[in-house]
Amino acid sequence: MAEFQVTAQDVLDYLGYEDTPDEIVLRNINRQLPAADRFLQSAIHEDYDREDPRAKELGVMIAAELYDNRGIMSASSEARYRRIARDFMMQMRLEKREQT
């Protein structure tokens, strides 16, 4: 199985960190990466294409959400965010079925 393509730096960039994060921030983000990968395995397929840019974006989104659960979003922003994530996962599931 391919390695998860999302790094702590990807998540930090997504979250808009401009300064060097402290050790606790890095440990917390690194703890979220396997959970994000497992989430995608369950949502798409165990051997989903980890190099697909949509998978990487989903992994970043999921890890960032798990890390930064303050979630200050308007209802419409949250709905758009979740719709994009659902659409990405559905596309990848359908593509996986076509391959098998």
C-alpha cells in the first residue's frame, strides 16, 4: 500500500501558519495524519490512490479539521466545504469501482 502523501507541513500551510510551530503543535498534527488516512480508507477504499491530488487535498482538509476543531465557519461555508469533500470521495469511490 502506498504511503499517505500528506505531511504536517501541508497541514500547517493549509491552516495558515506563518511562524515555526512549536513541538506540541507538530505532535498534535502528526497524530492526526494517520486518522485522516484511515478516514479516507473507510470513505473511499482501503487502497485508494494516495497520489491523486484530490486525496491529498482531502487528507489535508481532514487532518486540519481534526487538529483545529474550533471550526469557526459560517453555515454556508461549512456546507460548501463538506460538499466538496463528499464530491471528491464519491468521485474516487466510483473511479475505484471502475478499475476493479
